[in-house]
Amino acid sequence: MQPSRTALLALLVVPFLGAGLTPLVYRVLGERTAYYAAAVAAVCLGLVGSLYGTTGTVVVPWIPSYGVSLALYVDGLALLVGTLASGVGVLVFAYSGGYMHGEPGQAKYYATLLAFMGSMLGVAFAADLIALFVFWELTSVSSFLLIGHYQDADASLYAARKSMLVTVSGGLFMLVGFLVLHDAAGAALGEATFRLAGEGSMLANADAMVAELRTRGLLVPVLALVGLGAATKSAQVPFHIWLPNAMEAPTPVSAFLHSATMVKAGVYLVGRFRPLLFTDEWLVLFAALGLATMTVTAILAVAASDIKELLAYSTASHLGLIVAGFGLSGVLGAETGAFHILNHALFKAALFLVAGIVAHEAGTRAIDDLGGLYRDLPVTAAVTVVAALGMAGLPPFNGFYSKELLFHAAWEVATEAVAGGGSPLWWLIPAVAVFGSVFTFLYSIRFLMLFFGEKPEALGEVHSPPVAMTAPAALLGALALAVGLGGVTATAGVHLAPVEAFVGSVVDGTVVAAGDHGGHGNFSYHLPTKVTPYLLMSALTVGVGAAAYPSFDRIRDGVRAVRAVDPLRPNWYYDGTVHGLDRSAAIDIVQTGQLRTYVVALSLVTAALTLGAYAAAGTGLPALVAAGLEPALVVVLLVAVVGAVAVGAAPSHIAGVLTLSIVGFMVAIFYILASAPDLALTQLVVETLVLVIFLLVLDKLPAFYGSIPRLRALRDGLVALAVGATVTVTVLLSTAATPEDVIAAYFVENAPVPAEHGPVFVDAGGGGNIVNVILVDFRAFDTLGEISVVAMAALSVVTLVAMRERGEVR
Amino acid sequence: MSGGSLDREPTVIARTVTRLVVPVILVTAVALLLQGHNLPGGGFIAGVLTTTAFALIYIIYGLDYLETELLHRRPTVPFGTGTGIVREYGNVFAAGLAVAGGGGLAAVALGFPFLTQGVAFFEGVPVYHEFEIASAVVFDLGVYAVVVGALLTILAVVGAE
């Protein structure tokens, strides 16, 4: 069924509109804006819900001349991400109402969060590569603003910049990949298109696209470019470094952006491109990337000292699991990725909300200071049991099923490859999967143990959280539990049909049409009923994990010791690079902070570009026409020249300014002689104002700077000559051209009062002063733009000069 | 600051001439604004001329003179952005933009394209006999307000440095 055009477009308009109205709403509602934002998110959730069961494309033209459109595509995968963005959005906004109580900058917070939700929905439904890229970068920008929410904290600013640099630069690589795809589509599909999904799109002609890319030798570059975009966004190794820092954001933001939605954009991209680009190269690249991330970040999570840091590394690790799933071949791989996106969003968003409650009520996030919280926070503890065990991958909780699918897929890929004569190295895939999962088990249990055991003495009174904070966490926990128990009942023959059908439709969006056989739309999951190699892999994970848990502290210290070695830390490279760029020698030469350096560069570049363009176009100099030059005009111009020379020779600033105004006034007289009274008037008035302002400023300047070195005088003279030559040539060229005066004739005809007219008319200017009529009537739109610029200039002066004391530098 | 931006006290001649000249400049500016449709003039020129008059006051009488003598209040923080006369200048150019854009929207409301200007003639007006009013005057008024507000903002902020 075709999706409703209205619903789909409204879905993109509503969040941004809501964001725009937020400052006004905040004035009326104050802190209750949270519930307004939650209502906006609920509307979006309803709109997403109305799209269930539909598939298809809706196209709105955007830049037709470049073939760019705002094409929106609905399928299972888009709906999954859309549901997460709006559904978790509702809960997070409600939760924010409690969490953000008394915090600064709430209007900005809710507006940005709503704008983010809109961008995320855009990413999910965009079917045009350019539109996808725009929404993609919008999520990066809003994430930047939200991470840097506490503008006074250095850590927030560092984290915000880091996430911006990493994700936006990754996005630029992705854009290059998109352009290559666009180009390849020109040959493969007959016409170059940015359309990713739908009819006549790249996905619909995946085989032709892959063949074309392969013949051009561009398949691996495209995989790498798109992969870089996904890896930076989804915090894959070695770009995982921004995610732990991003935890400086308020906890609801962490739960929303950095667990359930934005970081899912990367894995969404991988899932979206999987049917298009799935090849052997894809398998190696993404399986390796995913498994490496899953393992490395799981190990780092064990070493974490802060509960949000632990969750951040764990998020990166689970994103790695999803990428690995999409990297592996077959329906199993697609099922792993699709199902784990859902499971991870449920348990991880719940855990982040739990972390927020703990930090809020216990007053600390340090893992070592927390323990035995179940006595004070019983509901939260129950949520944690469900979510943490799901994260650990223990049956019957939801994470178990998707992890089991990963083991299954890894096992299948390895056995198939080895049976087909591949090297035994393929066994690394299942081995690494198990190895990484052991650490996942370890940190999940460690997180759970915050609630059990003895309560440390130092931990003071733990308050009980408001309902607005516990309810969303409990709801997410209940959903996670329902998905988990669905597997148990399925074993007994009662399937959780909505979830299975939904995940099935997501799988449909990510399976390779030709390569993956069977399994379309009939996804189901249940507890294992017989002993299989992959069940043994799960058992091994849990067994080794349980055996290692008693020595958790020693493992943690060991990881910390390794982590302390600089060359092993991606952060070390990041900080070194950023610092190096910040203070490199080149910057000191280019950015002297002196106006004259910039003026010289600007003038020379302008002159070179202009003259170069004339030369490139082969324009010849027109002959000088001296006809029509009256004696009066010559005298005026000569005086102006004398004035100009006098400016250069002026012994003081006062003399310089006064002689400069001679030039200005001579130009005004020139206008009068050329019968342009309006221009002359303007020139006179502006000249007067400039003179007055100069007088205001001059008193503060030294009377004379002293003599300048001869070399610099020579250099300045040359620059002046170059600029003068450019202007002269331009004037000669532009006045030599005599286009047919169609426009001027029109103005002359239509500006005055017509000979015959009624009492009211709008088709003529009705004014004797053509210049003014052009300004305010024929070209009023231009004038509106110009006065806007004047207003902006005033605003920027206010901002630059008067507000410079505010902001970052205090 | 309160003694004026110049270190030296301006002469009596300068003060007296300024007192005489400023009203003349302002009247001229208004005349230029109103006659702009048929004779040389217009919002931009009138705006710059008005600014020149204010700049003269700033130079001769100091930056605080306008506020203390005309508005009868003590300037608080000199030229803070949120308070004082800079804020009022800001209101002037914001209002100017609103007038210019709003006039354009009025045309839309009447069914014409954005910023369409019309002209009306009134017969039998005393003294003038026939009197012409162009809707462009509204737009020109907006231009005038933007130019005056923006230039004075710049002048005041930079002058306070």
C-alpha cells in the first residue's frame, strides 16, 4: 500500500515546527514545556504508526536542475528507526520534565531536542542521497548543541567539539561516496540519480550498480567512504572516542541520542546500503569492523569508572554487534542487525534512564561509590535486572535472541567459507564474537551489582525519584521484558506476532534481493530447543563470564594499565592532531591578527582572480573613448587626481582624511555633471557622515606612525597598483559594453505618472524620480535585501563589540 | 566619557553652530524623505543625513548628552547592549524592517505580488488641488528607519569604545 503523502510530509514538518514554537511555548508553560515536547513527539509517533503496513516513495521536488528531490521512502527499516526516534522521544521528553528541573537553558534544550527528532525522522525516511546527507548532518549539529548544553563546563565544550569533528568529517567522506554512487548510477541506470530507494533507484538495480562500480574499480572506495560515515556516526573503532565524552550531555540526551537514535543512524545506513552493496568485500569489511568494535569497546567498558561511561562503551559495543550482523551474509545476518537494533534500543534507553535516576538521587555516578541501591530504588532495580540481563545476553531476556542470531550467523559464515576451501582464519569470526561477548557479560553484571550487595558507608541518603522519571524507564523495561518473554511463549507455540511481523518487515528492508534466499517476512524467534554449536557458544560465553566475574577488579585494573599506554589510545592521536592544527606554524604566518595582512591578501587575490578571469576569457582592452569629455568634467577629475595624490603624501591623519574627502566631493560633482542628482546627493551625504565619523575616531589615533621601511612602502605601492589596474580594466570593460537598453527603456516608460490614469493604479510607478521608483517599487525586493544587510551589520557590530565580554571567554 | 569623546572641550562656536544646524539637517532629511518619489531624495539619503545630525551631537556634546538631556534619564551602563539607547536604536531598525516587509505583505493580502506598490490621487485637496500618495512612501519610511537605527547603533557602540 502506498504511504499517505500528507502523513509523511507532516512527519517532517511537525517536529521542526514544534522546535520553532518552543521558545514561545516556554514563555507560557515554563518547565512544563517538557510535556508540550512530549505531545509533539506523540503526534509524530502517531504519524509513524499511521504509516505501518505501507511501502513506497513520496517525492517532493527540491532542486530539479540537479536531480535532487526530497524523496521519502517507507519500509520496515525506516519505520523501525522512525518508531524509535518518536517513541523513545515521547518517553525522553516526559523524563526530561523531572530531570531538567531547575536546569538552565531549557527552551534551547527542548527546541534542539525536537529539531534533532525531526532530523532523525528525516534520516530514517529519506530516499534521496542528498536529502539523507542533509538530515544526517543536521543530527550531528543538534547533537553538538545538546552535548555542549552546559556551556560553562570545559568538558562539555571539549566533548561537543570532538563529536562534531568526528561525525561531521565522517559525514563528508560519506558525501563523497554518495557522489561516486551518483556518478556510477549514470552509467548503470541510464541516468544519474540520487534516488536510493523506490522505483528506478539504486536499490532497485543493485546488481547493475555493483557491476558498474566493480568495473570502474570503485567498489572498495565506495564501501570505505560510506563505511566511514557509518563508523563515525555509530562510534565504531577507532572512532568510538567521541561517544564516552558525549556523556557530558544531560542524561536524557544520552538516552535519546547516544543510545536509541542518533548512533543508530550509522547502523541504519549500513542496513540500508546492505542490499545495494553486499559483496564479499562488504562481508570482510563490515564483519571485521563490527566485531573489532564489539570486542574493543566491551573491554573498555569493563575499565570504566563512571556508570555513564560504562554505558557509552557498551553502546559502541552493541552497535558493533549490529554492524557485524549486517556485515555477515544471509538472512541470519540481516535478522541479527534488525532485531538487535530494536532490542538494544529498549534495554539501553532503559539503562540510561536508570543511570540518570541513580545520578540524580544518589548524587554520584562513580561505580566504586555505588552499591546496594535496590533498598532505596526498588522499581529502578527491577528495570535494571531486566535490562542488564538482556544486555548480558542471558535467556530469556531480549538481548539473548539477537546475540544467539549473531553466533548462528557467524558460525554459518565460518563453516561455509572453510568448507568452500577458505582459510581457517574464518574461524576467527565466531571466536571473536564469543570473546567480545564475555566482556559484555562482565560489565553487564557489574552494572547490575550497583543495586545489590552492601551499600557503601559513604553513600548518603538516596531519595526516591519522581514518577515522571521512573515511569518511562519502567515502560521501556516492560517492553524489553515482553520481547524477551515472547521468545519463551514462542517456544510453547504462542508467538508474539506484532514484534515478529515488525522485525520481519525490517529484515525485508535489509536482505539482499538476489543473494539471500528465503525467509522473507517470516521472522520468528524462540528459545533453543536442541543443542547446537551456537547454543554452546552462548553457554561458553556465560560460563567463562561467570567464572571470571569474581576477579573482575583484577581484569579491570589490567585493562586500565593497557589503556594507559598512549600510542594505543585513539584519543591520544585525536588530541595530538587537534592541538597540532590549533598551534601550527602555518597559522602563525597566515593569521597575524593584523588587519593589513588580511587586506593585502584579500586585495591581491581579488585582483589576481579578476585579471585572471579576463585573461582566461580572452577579453581585449577596449579603445579609450575621449569624446563627450567636457572641460568642466576634466577639471573635476584632475582635482580628484590631485586629491588622491595628496592623500598619499599627507603628513598626518587629519590632512589625509580631509584630502580624501576632496576626492569624494569631486566624485559627487562628477555625478552632478553627469546628471545623476540622486547619486550625487547620496555621495555627498555619505561623504559627510564618513568625515564626521573619522573626526570622532581620529582623536584616539596617534598623530603619525613615523616613517615606514622602504621595502614595505614598495610592497604596498605594488599592491595598490595591482588593485588600481584591476579596477581600471574592469571599468573600461564594463562601460565599453553597450547592451540593448531594454530595461532602462522599460523603467523610463513605466516610472512616471501615466498620461491617462484613474485615481488609483498599481501598474506604473507614478513618480518623477526614476531612481527612487526603481528602488522602492520595481526593485523593492532588492532594497528589502539591502536594508536587511544593513540591519545585520548593526547586529554584528553589537555582537562583536558589545557582547564580546560574554560567552566562552570570561 | 560623560565629558564627551574628545579630550578637549569643543569651542563655543562649535556648540552654537551645532545647536543651529542639527534642526535644519533634520528638517532637510524629512523633506528629502517625503519628496523622494518625485524629486531627488529618498529613504536612504534621508536616513544617512539624520545619522549625520546625531553624529554631530555625539561629537560636540558627548555620548551621554542625548540620554540625559532629551530623555531625562541617567545612562546606566554606557552602551550595554541589553539596556539604554542602543536597545532603542535596535527597536528602530527592527521596526523599520517590519514596516518595509509588512507593507509588502499588505500587497499580498490585497491579492498582488509581494511588495507591489500602488499610487493614489486625491482631487480637491486644499492648497494642493491634486495630491498624490504612493504606497512606496511606507516602504521608504521602513528604509529610513532601518538606516537610521542601524547606523546609530554602529555609531553608538563603536563610539563608546
